[in-house]
Amino acid sequence: MFLLTLDSDEKVLWQVALGMGLVVILVVIALLTLLHRLVRDIDDSVDSLWTVTKRLAQNTTGLYQLAGTASVLRALREELIGHDRLLSEDR
């Protein structure tokens, strides 16, 4: 009933306003879809990074055992040098 009292210019303005509202709604839907995809991509990347860091942590748990390796290798080298001297003296 209210539309019947509007003249044609007012009807056109209302249609333009409704059309602009529809365009705004479509743009918001597109941006939210883009944001959702971006967040999902970031989440997948974080999951991948978490997996890699867990594997790295598993691979480095035994590094403390390497602390004494240098001294053991020095002692082994000295022992081998001693054996080499003994074997070379017998010739």
C-alpha cells in the first residue's frame, strides 16, 4: 500500500538502493569466501609446520649423546696410533 503512494522517481531510487544493497551483500559474500579459503590455507600450513617440527624434535632427542663423541674418538685415534707404531716396529 505504501508503494502505491510513491511516484515513479521514488520507486526508481528504492530499486537503485535495493540493487546497491544486493551488490554489497554479494561483495561481502565473496570477501568472506576469500577469507575462509585464506584461513583454511593458513591452517593447513600450520598443521604441516607442526608435523615438521614434531619430526625435527624426534630427530634431535639423541643429540646429547654426541657430547662425549669427540673425546672417545680422540682416545680411539691415540689407541690406533699406538697399535700402528707397534705393528710398524715388528717389520
